[in-house]
Amino acid sequence: MRTPTRHYRLSLWVIFALILILAILVMATPAQFSPQAAGASDSALQSVTPTPTIDPSEVGSTSGIVILAFAIVGIIVLPVILRWKDWAARGKQSR
């Protein structure tokens, strides 16, 4: 039977996961600024040609995805490894 402590822990993990997902989504989308919203007048706006920049990313590069995958696996597997002895001991006691 589940105790209130387990429900509390589970709800904390779910809330933490949602906050983490939302933070990642917010950081992934670029901010869009409007000069009109900042109070600039039309006469102050000038067209400036941007200098060409070199894109450091490579097409088809998955290094960020691999790092994120290792982090997710670590978050899931590490607690299982740390609790393995406790679970094994409880299994032997219940037999």
C-alpha cells in the first residue's frame, strides 16, 4: 500500500520534471523583440546590414542530444542502483 510520503515524493518529482521541461522549452525558443514596443520612433530606426557570422553548429550534429540522453539515463538509473540493496534485502525478508 502506498503511503502519503510516497505520493508526496511522486508529486514533487512530477512538478520538478514539469518545471524542467518548461525551462528547456523557454530557453529553446528565441525571444522576439519589437522596436515599437520599446518606444522607439520610426525616424530612429535605421536599416543596418548585419555582419556575416560563422555558424558553429554542424548539420546533423547530435552531440547535444547525446548529452541530454546520458543525463536522462543517469537520472533514471542512478536511484535504482543506489536503492538496489534495499530492495533486495526487503525481498529476502518477505520470503
